[in-house]
Amino acid sequence: MLIYISKVLFAALIISFASWLSFKKPVLSGFIIALPLTSILAIMFSYIEHKDIEKTITFSKSILTAIPLSLLFF
């Protein structure tokens, strides 16, 4: 449970920092949000929790295949 709470707090800190930064430096804030931070963090946390490289690779491939679909939202 402690790991889950720390992941939620870490993600919330990144989002709130980017939101705060958007008032002072909107270009930098947009750059931070556009980075694939969530994917990198999710892959990292997944590997740390499960220690299974095969599942992590499968997870990473699923993210890679979803990128073209997510670009439709822009």
C-alpha cells in the first residue's frame, strides 16, 4: 500500500508542478507535459513491482502500439 501511495504522490507532484509552471513559463510547462513521463514511470514502476522483464517488455510494446492512436487526439 505504501508503494501505491508513493506512486500517486509522485505523479501528482509532476502534474501540479507543471500546472504551477504554466503561469510563469508556459512553453517549458508544455514541454514537461509533452514528455512521455507517464509511460517511463509506468514501465519503471511495473518492473520494480513485478521483477519480470518479459511482462515489462510486453507492456512497453503495448504502449508503443498505442502511440499512433493517441496522436489522433491532437
